[in-house]
Amino acid sequence: MSLGGASVVWVKRVVVPVMLAAIMTLAGCANSTALPRSEQPLWGITVPQNAPISSAQRGVLADGTVTNDEYQASFRRFSACLAKGGFVVMENDAVNEVIQYGVPAAAGKLNDSCYTKEFQWVDGVWQASREDTSNQAKSYGVCLTEKGITPKKTEEARYEQLQQAHIDAAKCYKRIYPQG
């Protein structure tokens, strides 16, 4: 997309369970408790003490939860960081309370730096907390119900139900949400 001659990259940083597990493993701090991920503080994520994040982001994560207000404030700090470099972040409508936004392609490394410093961990935890109310979770519930199966509460459990019933999760989602 072009805005006044500048190229804009629409960003959708989707944090899925596999990515969260990778973050936890790379950070060397995977939580080994037997609790389901949704019942663990920060969804099983422990932020390393040496992570290059702002004190504001670390403060949000300190109590083990991320509220919508904290998520929004962290996004504003990320946007302000880019604005200091002369770049404007363009917001679209939120989907499942997850912000959809675009960043000028020229922001490059500054975008990555600002995201890491001000928003990455909060964004990841917030997105993980929204997982069970996502369109994907809803589509799984519809497909299970259509087959006479009572959907379980979490997206993860619904996915397992789909697998056990030999229902293709990707086809299910695409049928219910053809536009993605």
C-alpha cells in the first residue's frame, strides 16, 4: 500500500501457541508446571531479566496479567517510539481486541527495535489471552457442533476434538470465515 508516495506494511504480528513456546524456550525459561497454559502466570512466559524491554513494559508484566488498558498503553508507547523516528503508525479496527496496524516500510529496524522495547511481550501475552475467543476458536466450535460434538471451552481443547473426530481444522476455519 502507498500513502503519499510512502510504502506502508500492514502488520499482523500473530502470536500463536507454537510461537509462545519458542519464545519461552529461546528465553531459557519454559514453565514446566502441569497447569494448562491459560492458568499459568503470563501464559507460561517468563521474561528474562536481560530482555531489552522498557521498564514500562516490564512493569505491565510484573503482576502476571495484561489488561486491555495496559495493552493499549503499551501500543501507544510503541507508536510514540516510532513517531520519535518520524514514522506514523496507522491503526485499523481491532479484531478480537487485538490491534491491527500498519507501519511505513522505511521504519525497518526502528520498527523492530520499538516493538521489542515497548510492546512485544505485552502483545504476545495479550494475544495468547484472546485465543479462546478468536474467530478460529469460534469456527472450531461451529464445526464440532455441526458434527454433534459439544465443543470444549478452550481453542486448544477444541482443536484436539477436531483431530479426534478427523475434521480438518484449516478447512473448517476457511468454510466459516472464507475471507480469513
